[in-house]
Amino acid sequence: MPITESNYDLPSHKAGCHTQLRHKTTNTTQGSPILFVHGATYGATQTFDYAINGRSWMDEMADQGFDAWCLDLTGYGHSDRPGEMAEAASLNAPLVRTDDAVVDVLHAIDFICAQGAHDAIDLLGYSWGTVICGRVAGQCPERVNRLVLYGALWVEKQTGFQASRIPAYRTVTASSALNRWGHGLEPGVFETIVDPQIAADWCQTVVETDPNYDAAQHAFLRAPTGVRADYEHCAQTGLDWYEPELIQAPTLIVVGDLDIETTPEQGRIVFSRLSQAPSRQFTLIGGGTHSLLLENRRFQLFDVVRQYLRA
């Protein structure tokens, strides 16, 4: 069955900017739409809709009859960059805080529901996206049918933590993205969990999504740092980034056992606090890092999510 792709420009929390919402579907679509929300560095279209061997996670979902959507938050992917990102990073405060991202996501939910006469949708957040989606699910329970937290990010108070001066955005090169992917792994392990060429190709492709990318003059991606400001605030004060106790939707937490960024222990903390969720599931996938969705065992992740949403 052919997959139809559509892209929409939606209002941003930032005046004068728009976000991009991507839709993939077939004529066999059934049930609640699902919206994918990305993490702190890379946009959704180059995460959930990045094709490996011709197929992305969005493609897999659409082929399985899901009404699949993904959102590039303001400053990410194919969405507009705030004007401050054209200036030196040191001149402005951190851009796109979690509260801002929640506004972007709520705009997307409103649009999706209006397209199909739905009252609520399923939400899948990845990394920082789990915080955003967790907050949306807690604040607007009537808008969320089911919730998937892939790589559930959680921050506890860190004794002696000193907050830093955070610029408006940070920069990421293809080589730094690749090094981050394999950080913390024993020698030789990286090559067993992902084809190194696939990993290198993805890192280069995602960096080139920066609208100012130029191999000679601008060979890097700019990423807003609002997420970092929120992280440091929670680490310093001990205040919760969001309240899992407010979530009333059935919730799946899934994480790779080699993930050192959103660790299995972070996921277990969130799981233990889902006191109002009518059902909850915690799934640990062996041999997967924080980038499991792009690795050899990605189909285990896809299957776990699909089965949970279909249950």
C-alpha cells in the first residue's frame, strides 16, 4: 500500500516562526493518530522519518495502519529558526524552553485532531521529548489516549551542582555527533550494534538540516539550549521537570540497556511515579544505546511500541 506524505506549517510559540508537522499514512489507517516528539538536539523528520535501507520508523508505522505524525519543534529540523539563532549564541538567553515546546506540541495536537475529528491522540516522546509529552499528558489528560516514553529523561537534585552560563544555542558537528553516539561503549561494541557507515551517514545528514549549513563555512548544526537550562534548574533545585503522578493515560516506558543518556534507572524512577496511569509497562531492550531507533535492534523497539499501542 503506497504511503502518502504531507507537510504542514503550524504556528510556533515564537512570534514570526512556524513549525513543520509531517504526516505519513496509507488508506488502511485505523484508530488514534500518533504524534512523535523529538529530543534536545535533532529534529523529528531526521529522527523518526530517517530511512535506513529505504524505510523509516514513520514508514513502518504507516504500513501497519497507524496515522503517523512527527513535529519539528521551533529551531529544529525543517522548522523556522528564531532570529536569535542568526546572532552570536552568547548574546541571548537559552532558546526553546520546555514550556515553549509544550505550546508547539499542543498546536500540533489541535491540528491533528481537527483533521480527523478526534478528541485525543497517542503521544510518543524521545529523550527530552518524554519530558514534553509527559507534561502535556499531565496538564491535558483529555488530549492523550496513550503515552510512550522512549528513553525517559529524569533529573534528580545533584549535590553541589553549579549552574553554568548557557548561550542561546549550541553547535554540533557530524564528528561530534558520531563520537557522542558511541560514547561509553567498550572497544568493538559500537560496530556490533550499528553499521558504522549508516551511523556516519546519519550524522552527516542530520547536521546538514541546519538551513545555514555550508561544508566550508558552516559545517555544523545549531541546537537551541532551552532544554539545558531546564535540566540545570532541576539538577540545582531538585524540582521535578514534570509530574508523572498527573499522567492518566496508559504508559509504556522503553529504553536500551546501553543508554547512558536516558538510563534505564531514570526510566524506572518515572515508572514508579505513574500512580494514576491505568496501565504501565517498562521494557528494556538489550544491545541498544540512546540511538536505538537507528540501530540494528530498532525493529525490537518498533515492535514493542506497535504492540503496546494495539493492545
